[in-house]
Amino acid sequence: MYIFINEFTVLPYAGEVLKRYVGNKLVKVIANPTEKDLKEFGYMPLIETEVPDCDVETQYILKRYELVDGEIFESYTVVDITIDENEG
């Protein structure tokens, strides 16, 4: 299970104790969360895809994440490296 940060970053659940606060008051502590508990705290399954091939001399791979119906989808885009003629 993973938590979505932004379109370029997701973080896996790392085994930490989950804590729920209402204002400054601690109201819930979960040491061994179930999948349902993780979902309650915003964690979702990650749907991984295969990394495409690219020519490392002329291309790079851009990884992105997208939220769709309570799941995080990983996607890759092969981008051509462009050289600015005015540089150098």
C-alpha cells in the first residue's frame, strides 16, 4: 500500500504506527494496521507498469503517478533529450 504525495511521488507504508488526531488530541493508535486501516489513513494500492526501453544517449524516462478510483497508477513517458543551440 502506498500514499500519493503528488504526480511524481508516492511513498510505501513503512511499518510505522498510525496515529489519528482530532485537533491536538490523540484519538487512535494502530500498531499493526490491516489493509482497511491503511485505506482509512489514505494508503492505496499501486498498479505498476513495465518500464519502457529507451536510448539513454538521446532519451530519458519520466515516471508519473495518477489517482484513479482509489488506486495509484504508475506510468512512464519516453522523452527525447533536446539540446539548446544557444548553449555552449
